Amino acid sequence: MKNKSVVILFIIAIISFPLSAKKHFNSVDSICAYSSKNSLEKISQKQLFKELSSDTTEEDDVDSAIISFEYNNIGSWKENITKRLNNILTSPMLKTVQAGIMIWDLTEDSILFKYNERLLLRPASTMKCITAIASLDKLSSAYNYQTTLYYTGNINDSTQSLEGDVYVLGGMDPMFGKSDMTSFVSAIKNLGIRHITGTLYADLSFKDSNIFGQGWCWDDKNAILTPLLYNKKDDFLYSFYHMLNLNGITIANGYGIRNLPVNGKEIINITHKISDIMDHMMKVSDNLYAESMFYQLASNKGVNKQSSANNARFYIKQLIRKIGLVPSVYKIADGSGLSLYNYVSAELEVKLLRYAYQHVDIYNTLLNTLPLAGVSGTLRKRMQKTPAARNVRAKTGTVIGVSSLAGYLTAANGHVIAFSIINNGGLSNRVMHSFQNKICIALCQ
């Protein structure tokens, strides 16, 4: 009887539970209330960080699938598009969030639409478009990243010894992995070397000694920017040394850092195409790959030793001047968009996309690397089941407070369009994504 009374009292309590309290009970925080206070804080912060600071493919913009725009047969296509876009600009989001927009009709080579197009904003990862276009323009699509193995001294066949040193000349190749390292080991074994009397050296002269980008947040988990990368990590020498040992090749004096002397003899050269690196960089928004490309640009095919970020900025500014804009207006800090110091405009991004379109070699390489809406990369779950799906090819950008989208699409009238949409000051990626999606759908439908 006592148990029945308890059950009845519990049911009455649930029925009497305030609506606002029920709503709170259904929130993440209240669900977590069963665990400790520390667990609650960890879960909330983790979800908040995921929402605000990554180019994620996990968010599906549900409302983009049900957008439908009317078409007025009286007005021209451009007039209809302008009306659609002006309606999108009535979004309540713009009361608290900045937006810079530029849309260029590449087929007619004329401006289709603009809104705050010269407003200086943080681009986040659409900065990678700037890095990619500048790199293709300076280095060409035939450029290869290189990591080269050398030796000095003489090979003694009778003792199977290299009486000298081995050098690895780093070229900041983020794709260098286990199969490449295995090729290095095999190349040494094929020379009949089983013992090295000297030292295994890393030549790090490809770039300066800065291991982080300008304006990177100190509390972010950022990759180390080094000329010698193994599986994207700064442990090349350690890994190579131990792989040699595992394969029966000993080194008398361990490993260290020293520049390659002029009498070094090449053993093997490992290369990766810039197009392959760019594909990964753009599709998954890999920051290390972007910074590596930034330094390839800085090096200018080896012309600049100990190349610095300033070298890369110099070449980007040259390109900005070439497209008719003033370089001093903008702030270029890094190659990935991680930096808080980057400030560009939608106009700059679109005019660079236009420049790429006008240069077939650049455009064909760049276009294939961009995520495809509803299909690949960071656009895989955006604009699904809309006219923009399998049409929009664009780079996303996301850091806390910033969301951007820049790339190409084919409009409903068959014209090729270049566009840039940059939002700053928003605390919901979903809302900013929806705003960008609507603009793309308006152009494609």
C-alpha cells in the first residue's frame, strides 16, 4: 500500500511539473544533470566548440530542402534573382551578424549582385581559396612537393658501410607517409648499406623556424609547421631512424639537424602533386596542408631559402595588385584561415575566383578540388535535395563567430557564377549555413 502511494505521488508530481521545467529537462544540460557537475560542463563545452569552430559535415540544413522561389515571367532573369536575394537579406540574422556578399556572372563577365562586398571580414577557411589560386598562379598545376634523400662520403662494399652521413632535405610535404618512408629505407638497402658510420641529418632550410602561424590561438591544438613531416607529425627523424634500425641498418652517431653540403649525392626523391595535396586541403579543409602550400608559395620553387610567411604574403599581394585591387587594404596572415588577423572582402575572393576562371590551367585544377554540395567534403550534408545539390562547388569556412562560403555554380539560366558569402559575428553555424544555402539555391533554381 505504501508503494502504491509513492507511485501516485510521483505521477502527480510529473503532471504538475512546470512546462518551462519540462522544457529544461529535455535540454542537454538537464539530461546531463544525472552525472556530475564536471561531466555536464565537459559535454556542454564540447558540443559548443563543435558547433562554433569546425568545418563540419555533420550539420544538415533541413530548411534548405523546402525552399521554393517564385519566378516572375515579366521581369528578366537578373531582376528575378535580385528580388530573391534582396528577400533573403531581410533575414533577422542580419540584425546581429555581418555579411559581405559578391556574386559575379562569369559568362557575361559582370556583377550580378553585391552587398557589403568591400567590408573587411575574417574569412576562416575560404582563405584556402586565396592560397590555392596564388599557388597555382605562381607555381603552376605541374608543381610537385619534394622530399629528397642524400648521402655524403663513400660506400664501402666490402663492409657494407657508408663512411659518411645521410641527409633528408625537407620540402614540407604533408602527404609523406609510411609507404614513402619505406621507399627511403629500401633505397638505402639497395645501395648495399647496412651500417652508417656518421649521422642521419635533417635539412630544415626550406622554411623559417616559426612553428605556428601568425595570429593563431594559443589554446588551439595546431599542427607544427616543419619542413619534414611524417604522417603530418613532427617526428620524421625519430621515425626514420627507428625504421632503419628495424630493417637492419645501424647509424653510429644517431640523428641531428644540419644543412646539406654541396657535395651531397642524391639517393631518392619522393614527390606528390600539388593537385593531390590541394584536393585533400580543400575537401576536408586541412589546415596543415594549407600552411604547407602557403610555404611552397613562399619558397617559389626553391628561389627563397629559409622562406617565411612574408614571402608568401608578398606573392599574394602581387596577385591582388594584378587583379586590380589594392593589397594594403587587406590583411593576409596565414594560408589556412586559422589566424584571427586575416581580413579580406567578398570582393577580393570573387575577383580571385574570376581570375582563376579566366586561366584554364588554374580553373580546371581548382574546380575539381572544391567540395560538391550534397556530395563531397565539407558540403556533403548541405543543400541536399535542392537545385544546388551536385551543382555548387565551393570552399566552406568556419571558426568561432565566422562562417563563409566561396566558389562556383551554374545558375538556372546556364551561366557560370562565382560567389563569396562571408558572415562574421554569428554564434550559430546552422543559421549562417542556412543563409548561405538560400543564396545558392536562389541562383540555381
